[in-house]
Amino acid sequence: MRRALALTGLAALALAGCGDVRQRPPSTTPPVPDAPAAVRAQEVAAGLRAPVQVMRPDPAGPLWVVEQPGRIVALDGPRQEVVLDLQDRVGSGGERGLLGVAARPGDRAARRLFVHFTDRSGDTRVQEVERGPGGRARVLRTLLAVDQPYANHNGGALLFGPDGRLYLGLGDGGDAWDPAERSQDPGTPLGKVLRIDVDRPGAEWGIVALGARNPWRMSFDPAGTLWIADVGQDRWEEVNAVRVPARGRLNLGWDAYEGREPMEPTPLGGGRLVAPVHVYGHDRGCSVTGGEVVRPGGPPSLVGRYLFADFCSGTLWSLRLRGGRAEVRREAAPLPGVTSIQQVPGGAVLVTLAGGRLLRLAEPAPGG
């Protein structure tokens, strides 16, 4: 995320990124209608340490919560069991920490995991690790090592796509306005959406899209569309929905564009320029958190709709694309500090909050 993930690890998101010298007039966003039957949030767990992701490798097993300081804990009622502990190698605080975890699809035991984190030197690492007793981790291989020039914009998402490849969303390296133009530079992994075939010996990361600023959460929908929530600078937060091509690259536009608005005459670094499917201005929030298109088994009023939220305002929205246009509505009461929105096997749609809570979205109570 763009701003400092602080408060219990992820909090002062609203402090960084504001006050840059390139201030522009305040943006205005068209009104978004309230949902006719807004979903409600029910607490599943509390007392977590800056949770940033939730997963369920075994559909019959417990929920696993990824914590920014470097742990994964399994929830068994009020008990929390550590299933992976990387705290000895993770540098956490602000926008650094354990930011994304992926298990191979269908691997219910998830003894081996792919992890994306900031190390003790403040640099990005993507590794495959093996879980041992007590959550001890043994590094099997390092898939990516990237020096980070600043402490922000580390990105976050790590997930397997329908093509079996591992996808990574990586921010532009930080500071404001991408001063070294890394996002449009195809010679650096910073500011990119990347993918790799983890089963092919000697495989290298390929660029799926250039022009990302700080992609905070990505997901694939059932049709194979990749949804990317990219945190903005001063004016616009954006949601992208792209079909990942077998060949060629996409370009999300940063920092030649923020949202749909031209920003500066930055030369584009190649790829097909794509516009976001939805933007909202900083009159509505300051840092987008991406979610998922809800599948059957989730709250019926959300099925087929993409969920996303703003970290600062706590607003939860959903959208549906019709004829290439986004129909957006507001959902639920404000949820402060949303860091992830995910649907796990079994159908539950879960939300993590920076303050340490895990929530489940449900339809309103009868008569509520």
C-alpha cells in the first residue's frame, strides 16, 4: 500500500504520499449508490498481529491468517497455532513485512509455500519454503531478490493463476511520483506484474504488465480475468481488470497516468496501454485494497461482483462489469483499515483489518 502500514503494523496509511510538491485541485467522484441490501460483517477472530491475508489450503481444515510481522497462524476457535514463522528474516513495519503467501492449488497439506516478504535489509524476497515443526521454515530456493531503493511501495500479492504460473504484484520502489521512472522501465522488476513457471528448471520471471504503482492485492475471477487494485498518488485510486495474454505485455500507465488522468510526459515502456475499469478520487479515500469476484457459496447479493475497499475511509464497494462499464455500489458499514478481502474454500468471504480482526461478510439479518 502506498502509505505506512502502521497501527499494529499497518496503520498510518494516511500519512505518507500526501503533501507532495505536485499538488493538484481536489478530485470529485460521481456518487455511488447504496446497496439495496448491504451485507453485514461478523467477527470471526480478534487479537491477530497486523493480518494481511487469509487462506484455507485444506477446504476441511482451519483458516490460516498471514500476519505482516512474519507469521502464519491457523485458527482453531480462540486458539492460534503458528504454522509458519519467518520473523527471524522478515523486516516488518510501515509497508514492509510478510506481504503475500501462495500454496499450490490442490496442495491441502501446504508443506511447501511460496512467500513474498521484505528482508531485514529492507529488500524484496520471494522464496519457496518448507514448513517444519513449530512453524520453523527451511528455505528451498529463492525465486526473486530485488533491492528496494525506498521503504514504501513493496506491492503485496502473490498467487497462482489458472495457467499454473506464480504471479507477483511489485510496487515501483517507492518515494513519490516514481522519481527514477522504474514502472515504465522494462529492465527492472519494480512497478510490474510478473509471473514465473515454478516447475520449469531455470525459468525466469516474465513481465505481464508494466506501469504499476503499488498493486495491493490481485485475484483471478472464474473467467480468467486478472483484477489488480493499484494504489494511487495524490488524486486517483484504480481498479484494473485484464485478460492476461499468452504473448505480449500490458501497460497500466503509471506514472504517465494516474487513474485515467495524464500526469507527466513519461515515455511509456512498451506494452498495450489499458485503462482502469474503475477509479475513485481522494474525496472518497486514499488507498485501495483489492478483493475478489465472489463465487457461488458467498453472500447471494455479492455473487458475480468484485469486492474492494479503501483502507483510509473504510468504505466497502462492489462492482460488476456490463458492456465494459463498471456498475458500482456501496456495501456494509465502514470497516476501518481493510487489508484484504478473500473468498476461501467453503464459500466464506473474509475481510482482514489492520487492527487485528478477521470478519466474515453475510447477508443482513431478517428484519435488519
